[in-house]
Amino acid sequence: MLLLTALALTLWFWRRNLRDASLWMVLTYAGVALIAWTDFSAVSVAGSSAFPKILKDFIMLGMVGFVQSMAVKKQISVWMAVVLIFGMFAAVHYLDELINTEDNSAPQQTTTQVSATDDSYLVELAEGASEDELLTFASNQQLTAERAFFPDATSETHLDNYYVVSNPTGDINLERKLDRLGTVVYTEPNETISLEPFIEVEELVTGSGKRSSLSINDPLTSEQWAMEVLDMDDYYRLLQQQTPKKKAKVVILDTGVDGKHEDLDDNYFSIESQYDDDPHGHGTHCAGIAAGVTNNGLGIGSLAGTNDKSPFVEVSSVKVLNAGGMGTQKTIIAGIIEATDEGADVISLSLGGRSNPSSQRAYSAAVEYAHRSGAIVVAAAGNSNRDAIDYAPANAKGMITVAAVDQLLLRAPFSNRTDKIAMAIAAPGVGIYSTVPGNGYKSYSGTSMACPFVAGLLGVMKSLDPSLDYKEAYRIINRTGRESSETRITGRIVQPAAALAAVVQ
């Protein structure tokens, strides 16, 4: 499109005094508009790395116009203009290829890196088996082996039988050697997992203005387009009529949460003080969507809702990712266990990466451990426009997996499809306004933002019906969800008011 627009611009310059000049002018402007639209769409779904493309395209058009003006004024020859223009396009093409090659060779944020820094493996020993054989093998091979998980309820799970074995020498046959040990039941790579990439959005597509009639007084709800499409005012009005049976605990497994944020503090409880800050910002944004303090005259409204009696939910954090947004399968599973042992009712995971669905034994065991304690586990589907069945922990057995939809209730272009996921649901995930560290607020896009919409709602549902298990909870949000033209690949779109009504009826 850039090349065709440059050609139309060139013809406009050279035929500016002829009858068909207006045709080339219109084609030039049309090309510029289409380039602007295409590049804007790329920024909306591809992250900040797409922004330089806008600059490149318009600088190129400007340079073409400049060279053509010089040729028209006979400051340079026509042939020189042709050579310069082709040279510019060739140089840009070469640089694009070079950048793409470098990008493809580097680890990507959405891709699970099986080769972690220590290239480690998760190893499950048979129930009741001694660790001696594994430790002796590790010592002889100059490896390290240590117990991976420490669940409180060891009788409820085999997770206490897992060990993490490092592979500093990079032995490509280590997994096979471990599987040959008599006490080893199962071995899988300790995959490196990252945040699902999220995108800061400068401008939002606003709704019809219906949000101004919300029955809550949070001043920044005008920035929350999801309030209208989710019929949140009906939800808030219904909540006002309810009395919670318990204060449900929603735990965000992420980069931490700024527990002192003005719009989180009253709803926040601490599991460990080291989890109560967020050097990245991702976890705080997710916490605000799920459980920002509502109707307090500050900031945003959230799924936590409000009434005149007592809060429905409280939110907390377990850090499973470092300040750069990276973690391992071990740290995430350990986080699920810790949240469960701390009494979590809902565990929210806005993270993930590529993974073989047949290699999710440990994740699935962790989710089952949470279920046995009555917790519900929710994960983001992933932001790679692929199949969520190939992403962990979205593909773990028993997981409720959340795809993202945009303001038109269509699948967000970045969102993974969930048609092969057993318990799929969708929620808004484009231009979502929420809390960030330091009493700030920003709009981000990603399935990371869709996930806490569902987690917060499930927390309120658990506060009204503490016996609600994950199967019944999913049946409710799925049955009451809204159909769209893309339900097959996203699941139904969660409808908080309808789901709440189904719980309290």
C-alpha cells in the first residue's frame, strides 16, 4: 500500500496541471488514509513496537514528495529522483528484514522458553517413594535436585512428590535418563513463563453515554466502556440488595500488587509484605479490574461492587513473576499452592506462554489442589491470535480460560481462540482502564485484562454462595453469558448481572 500511495503521489506531482490531476490527488489521500488506519490497527493489537512503523511510513511518503518536488523544479534530474526513491525503498526493506530476523531470533514474550536459565525439569516421584535414588543420580551427574512444592494438605495431592532438577550442562538426554529411574513417575520441562503482553492505549472508543447514569460515584467510570456493554449498573443495583455470606478472597498471581493504591487499599489484604508492591504494574492493573474499591468517590468501579453492609470481596497478591514479568512453571504452581493454602476463593492468572497440552500434569495437579479446597482458578487465553489449547496454564485441566473481546463484542485481534478449551468464556480486553502503581490509572489491552473481569465476578458469586464449586460457577457464567457472532471461538461473553441473578434466585 505504501508503494502504491507513493506512485499516486508521484503522478500527482507530474500531472498537477492536467485534467486527471484530481484523480491522482484523491488516490493519494485515499492511500494515506488507508495507511494511517492500517498502522493504527497495528498499534492497537501489536504493542508499542508497532508505533515506529507509523513514523517510517509517513517519513517515507514525505521523502518521496520532497524528491519529486526537487525533480519538478529541475533541481535534480528525473533519473536521479527515480534512483533516490528506489534507493530509499530498498534501504527500508533491508532494515525491515534485518529487524525481523533479529526479532525472530530473540526470545518472545508470548513464547514459552523451555530452555530456562538453568534448563531445569519438574520430576514427580511415585507416592511413598524415597528421594534417595533421585538425589544420588543428581549427585553423580553433577546436577542439583530439591523438592519443588510444599502444600499444606499433602494428603490431598501428589504435588509434594515433585522435585526440580537443574541441568546446568545442557544434557539433551536428561529427561530420558530421569524417566528411566525406578522411582520417577513423570518428567516435564520447568517451562519459563511470561506475562501476556499488554498494550497501553492512549484513546478509548467510548459508548453512548449510558454510563453517566451509573448508581456508583467513582469519577473515572466515564473511561470504562465495559460498564455499558456488561450492564454493570444492573449488576450494582442488584448487589445493593444482597448480603454477603463471607468476604471472598481473590488472589492475583502476577508481578505483585500496589496494596497502598488509593483505589485498592480498603479492599486489599496482605499474604506476605514482599508481595505488596508492584515494580512492573501489570498485577496492580489486574487487581483494579477485579476488585478496585467501588462507590468510594475515587477512581474506577470494579466487579467487587459495593453495598451498605460489608464488602463482598477482598483482593491480595502472590508474586510469581519478577520485575521483568518472567517466571517459571515452578514459581507459578507454587503460587497456586500458596494462594490455596491462604484460603483463596478465586485465583487469577494473567500470564502464560506456548506449551504442549500433553505436558501440563503439574499445572493440572495444582488446579485440582485448588479445587479440593473450594477455590476457582481462572487464566488468560493468551495474546498471540492462535489456539489457546497450545498455551499454558490456559490449557490446564479444570481451568476457566478467558478470551478478550473489543468494544464491538468481537474477538480482539490479538486474543487466542478458545474453541478447544473445555471451560471458555470471554470478557472485555481492549482499552481497559484500571489502577497502576502510585495511585495512577491507565488503559491497557490484553487477555490479561479480560481475565480479572471474570475473576472478580466469581469472587462476588462465592461471597454469596460459598459452596459454589468451579463446575457450577462455570455453568452459571456460561449459561447466562451473551452470544456473539464469534462465540464459537471465544466462548460466550460474561454478563455479571445475569450471573449474579442466577446465584441469588
